[in-house]
Amino acid sequence: MKHFALRIIPLTVGLILFSQCFTHAWNYAGHRIIASIAYDQLDPSTQTAMLELLKQHPRFEQDFQSRMPDVIKNASPEIQNRWIFMRAATWPDLARSFNDANREKYHHGTWHYINQPIYLDSASEQVLSRALTANVATSIKEGDDPLLFNILQALEYCVKKMKDPAVSKADKAVYLCWIMHLTGDSHQPLHSSALFSKKTFPEGDRGGNSIRIGKSNLHSQWDGLLGNSFKYSDIVGHAVGIARNPAMKQLGEKATQQMNFSAWINESHELAREKAYCPEILEAARKSEAADGKFQKLSALPPSYYQQAGTIAAKRAAQSGWRLAELIKNVQ
């Protein structure tokens, strides 16, 4: 049997940033780092209960068991269990690639975000705020279509389903995956916000997806801030590095005092407004607005931007991990 030596990755996130590829939604590594942090905050009985529930997932064999790497299959049950738990946090992103019938059933694109507006200027706010098309509801109202929920509505919905004794274990396993994933997404600043302007972004910049930077975009760069490794030891090591950092541990524990989903999104929105949409991006948007309205790609942002963003990402991972554990305790 093989054993894993967990490599504790120092919390110097800024040094990691320039070797990364960027993908979507706190990427594979990001969601799993958050899940691993949460896993270690659960007592053994809760860990076991959540794993038993996940094994009732309607696609457990297809998306979990058959996709488990040989190195994990040959490892200890403890490692296998953590792998399953971390896999659950990324499952809603896997649903993007399902075939037509299963994609329609399990993939919910609007659930991952809310486009709370950040207006480029007062003129844009005056014109666009009166006819905002983005779904910025903070809760579910009677008659709302679940297929059109934003992240706040989706979290509310999934928690309600998890607490409903009439809901099957198979369905609860699916909702647990979504709760794990959306808790992570709610702490990514660009899943909370969109930049709006009269000419360039009248319907928003899609959470930074329309802000081209080099070969990537602003949203994808933030999604990749926690790393891009697919290796179990790297991911768990990074999670342990965050969780054992005294300042991060204190931050995570304090975060559990605020379990209101809207508060999580408001934290992210403030970070998007104050940090993610930096002066260089806003200046490029203003130039585009004054010209033909087509955003001109930026070649790069300053190294200091990525260093600060990496620190923010690590803090949000700590807050998200501790809050996810607390949420799981409340819905089991």
C-alpha cells in the first residue's frame, strides 16, 4: 500500500501565480482545497455521514468511483474518503460536459454567480440601473424558476432540500455537491459582481469574463489563484498549509460567526469593487467607452496585483472552508 507524505505548501501564494494555467470557477484545485479544509473541521461521525450520503449519488459510479486514480485506489481508506469528498466539490463543474439529457438535468449555469453591478461611471449607473436585467435577488420568491436561480437563491434552495426528510438520499447527495461548490464560488469575488457601462458593457462584463488579459481573462485569472495542480498531495498540502497558518485559522474560525449567504456575497462584491477591478482595468474600460465600445485587451497587470490577489484568494479559501464545514453540520 502506498502512503502519501503531505507536502505543506508555504503561504506565499504570490510566488505560485505566474506558473499557472487559468480555468473556470475556483478551478479543480481551488474547490478541492476548500473542501479539504472543510473536511478537517468535521468530526469523524459527520465525515462518515457525508461520505455515505455521497455514495448514494445517482452518478457515483460514473463520476466518482470509476474516475478515482489508481494511486488513490491503492492508498488508505482515509485518503480515498478525502478524495471522494473533494471530488464532490467539483462535481457541478463536471456536469457542464455531460451529454444532452444529463446536462439538462444536472447543469445549472446561472447557479454559480450573481452579477451585482459595479458601474464604470455615474452616467452608466443613471442609465442602466433603471433597466437592470441581471438577476440580483437575494432570496427565493414564490413562482421563481429554479433553472434561473442565481447563487444566493441556489444556496437557499439546496439547503432547504437537504433539510427536507421527503427528499431522497440520491437527490440530497446531488444537493450536497452543489452546496459544497457554491459555498466556494460565493467567496470568489468575480462570482459576485459584473462591471457595467453604457457602451462597452451594457449587460455587464460577465464577472470579468469579457476583460481580456493576455491569453486569458480577468475571471479565469481569479479562478486560478489557488493553483492548478491535479495531484492529491499538492492539493491537500496546500489546504493544510492554509489551515495551519495561525492567521488563516483565526480568520476561518471567525468567519463562522457570519453564516448569512448574502453577507458572503457582499464581502466578495466589496473585494471585486475595491481590488479585482483595479485602476488599470477601469482606465482601459473608460478608453473603450470613449472609443468604439469594444474592450481592448490588456497585455498584463502589474505583478503587485497578482500578489495581492493571491493573498485575498488564500483568505477567502480559509473563510470558505470553515464556513462550508459549519454549513454541513447544520444541514446533515
